Amino acid sequence: MFNLCEKGEALYSSYFVYKDFKKEFLELFKYKSKKNKPTIKLPKINKEKFYTNALEKLESFLKSFNVISKGFLEEDIADFKDDVKHLQESKEIYIKALMLCELVRFFEIKINLRFKEVLE
């Protein structure tokens, strides 16, 4: 029972920490979703560098996020990192960046579902 409470508490706090990060990350890309048509804005120059810096920021956050979630989301974080690696296969920077934003947005939903599983 105690482990269940600890897990629920860790996932609950993780959800809100990730939610804040997601908002900041999407603002970086000026992400907007209108009628199921998401858009982002990339800088006119150094798009590749901008994207690489965003990836580094995400990687750094995920390392600390695993600590915040007390390891309960370790498998989910690993899956998320694999999905991000698959994005690198695309050559179109706009598509990669847009899909990265969508992954970041979707991961919050996944954390929320994990939290609900623990409560049930």
C-alpha cells in the first residue's frame, strides 16, 4: 500500500513538472494547433542548430525527470527517447521539429494515463 502511495505521489508530481516543461518547450517552437493542424515556427537561419539545441534541452530534462519520477516512468522515458531517435531519419527539419513537438505533447497524456492506472 505504501509503495502504491509513493508511486502515485511521484507520478502526480511528475505529471505537473512535465506539463510545465511541455509548455516551455512548445513555446520555444511557437507551437500552435488549430483544427487538428499543428504548426511551428523555426528561425530563418540556423534551423538545424536550433533543433539540435532543443533536442539537447529535452535530453537534459529527461535525465532529471527520471529522478523526479523516482524511476517509475523509466520504461516510458526509454520509449520516448527511441521515438525521438526515429525522428532523426527524416531529412526535413520542419517535419522533424513538428513531430518532436507532437511527441512532447503526447508524452504528457501518457504520464497522465500512468497516474490514473495507479489510482485504479
